[in-house]
Amino acid sequence: MRPFRARRTAVTVGSAALAATLLLSACGSGSTTGAQDANEKVTLTVDLFGTFGFKEAGLYDEYMKLHPNITVKQSDTQDEGQYWQALQTKLAGGGGLADVQGLEVGRIASVMQKQADKFTDLRTLGAGDVNDGLVPWKAAAVKTADGKVLGAGTDIGPEAVCFRTDLFKQAGLPTDRTELAAKWATWGGYLALGKEYVAKAKPGDAWTDSAAGMFTAEVGQQKVRYADESGKAVHESSPAVQSAWADATSLVADGLSAKLPQWTPEWNKAFSTGKFATLSCPAWMIGYIKGQAGDAFAGKWDIAAGPGKTGNWGGAYLAVPRTAKHPKQAAELIKWLNGKDQQVKLFTKQGSFPSSTGAQGEIKSVKDAYFNNAPIGEIFSEAAANMPAQVLGTEDGVVGKAFTDALGEVERTNTAPATAWQHALDNVKKASGN
């Protein structure tokens, strides 16, 4: 990664609560037009990370029925860090890129300031209005000063806590969502209940999956984390980072962590083994849990409002590389996928929380049978409405990974927290120059 430059700026994202003032407009949920040849047989390639949910929710199948000449083929990598490294290699070489590439929100400032020339202005493909009707900060983050639109906003990541009701019952803990939300209204309360759980649970059963997961959720609740509004790196002195680090290392010291690196096969398996009882849970994690735990665990997972009842973890964009083989058709696809109606379906079936304000207005009453009919529309809507105006720096992905990797050292190699903290700072400097 190239080092920070003195004149670089950060991207500021506003509260989802501002959505109420945004003029709602169509978000491309109808059929697409404008292909050079409506009968031309085209295979569109889509390269993503994690679980966007398009395939799982049946949206590709629906699109292909509407467009018989189009075949959509998706490839995906579970670990976003691995995906990002591979994407950088492809961007540098200019080959191997799909027609549509996913971009995580923590990378978007870097892309906009360093790699804007690698992606196509969607206005030139007839999709300049693709982000009309989204929460303001989601659209603003991919719009250049001269008006170029370099990505289409998908979901956002309001936070809650997912928990295993069967494990709570075995340990004698309450399972009522409202009662739990009150008990862990703060991160201190969450840790205190965790101590109670591990004292009563079976030996070896942990409170949560990892210190990294808790850290990421906690820093996601603050406006300033890794960079300030001017773009200056502030991760070393950031109160948000220091507080989340202290809580995450306390989690480890008190034996509450399962010490499982996220996105690994061991972590995936633990969704159904009972290795951990709770999980910091952005909305998109709902679909991931269903995929990993499977039908046998329907009703054993539930959701409650998390500490602070707010936060944003993740969310993504879809972009069309300059080297895409079928840029026009790719733009039509992402415009349709991000339309209001499709965002409603994604949340209803997968839990991906919509960035479309119109879709947000239609999902507040949604419940999820897999999670004991949890009122996910209500829980995540409240978290989204309370989101702070979060600042995104160009090195957010680098900094976040450095700190979560360092927490892994604390968990799995018994590295002293102070030593691991310094390792995180050193690794940020190596990667970014700051």
C-alpha cells in the first residue's frame, strides 16, 4: 500500500437517521434496457467476499428469468482480507478482473483516492442514478468531486448481538431479548454477563468467538476511529480504539473468548458446535450464521439489541472495473440488484440491511423464523437510526486488520497486551507509512 500523503482527506459518512430527510427516488428495481443487442448471449462474472446474499436470496435466478440472454456466475472468498489482496494483484496487472467486483466499506476511501482510475464511471453506462434514494453517506462515499459515480451501494451493517438460546438455558441465563439488551446495554455489562456464563457453562465453552469480533463491533460505534476528518491518522491516540482494545483484552484475560480467528474453517464449524454462546452481529451476519449452522439450528439462535443499540460494521459496494468485458450489462445488473425491491428481499431472506431509504421503510416489521421470530427489522432499524457520522480513512482496512491480528496474538500466543499493541502500530507503519 502507498503511504499516506499530507493532503489526503477522509470520507465522512452521516447517520442513517438523516435518511428521513432524503427525497426518495426509484433505485432501478424495474427491468433493464439499453444493451447493444437484447438477444446477445452474455455471461456476467461477479467476484465477491463474505456473503452478499444475492445468490442465496434467488436474485440471480430472478434476474436471469427477466433477461434470458444473461447468465450470471459468481465467485467468492469468505475472508475479505484475502479477497482484497487478490483484487490488488489483479488491479495492478490489469487482468483477471470480473465484470462486477465487490468493495468493502472500509476500503472505499482508499479506492476513491488511489484507484479511481481502475473503475468505470457508472454515469457513462447509463447508471449514474444507481445510488439515488440511498442514505446520504452511502451515496456520497463513491461520488468524486467532479461527479463521477464509481460504485453502487449495497447493504449497511447495523449491529446487534446474536446468541444461542439453548446454551443460555443450560447455563441458567435469561433468554428474553429485552432483558438481555438491558443487561448488556454497555460493553461492561456484556463482559459481566459473560463471566456469569462461563462460570456456569460446560468447561471449554466460551462467551464469544474472538476478541477481534468484539473490538470491531465496539470501534464501529464511534465517529472517529482510525482517521479524523482531515485524513490524519489517529489510531494510536483514538479513544475509540483504546477503549475497544481495553475491553477486548479484558475479554481474553477473563477467559471469555473461544480464540477463533474469524472466517477460518474452525470458526465456521463453531457456529453449530456450541463453542461460543454469543457473537457481535451486524445484520449481514444473519445470512452467514444460517449458512454455517444450517437448518438443524433454526430456533437455537436468537438476536437482541447490542451494547449501545448502535454501530456499523461492514456494508459494501459493487463496482465495474475498467477492464470489464461487459460493462454495460454489468451496470444494468448492479442497478437492478441494488433496487429497493431487491434490497427488501435481501433483508427478508438473508438479513442484509438495506441502504435504500425506501426499502428501510418497508422492513421494520420483518421477523426471522430462524432466529425465534426475532424482530430483526425493529432491532436493526433502531441501530441504523442511531449510527454516528463515521469517518472513513484511506487505510481503515489496514489499521483494522493490524489491531485484530494483534488481538489474535494476545489470544493464541499469550502475548502481553502492551506488546501486541506495539506490534499493531508497527504493522500499520510497515503497511501504510503511518
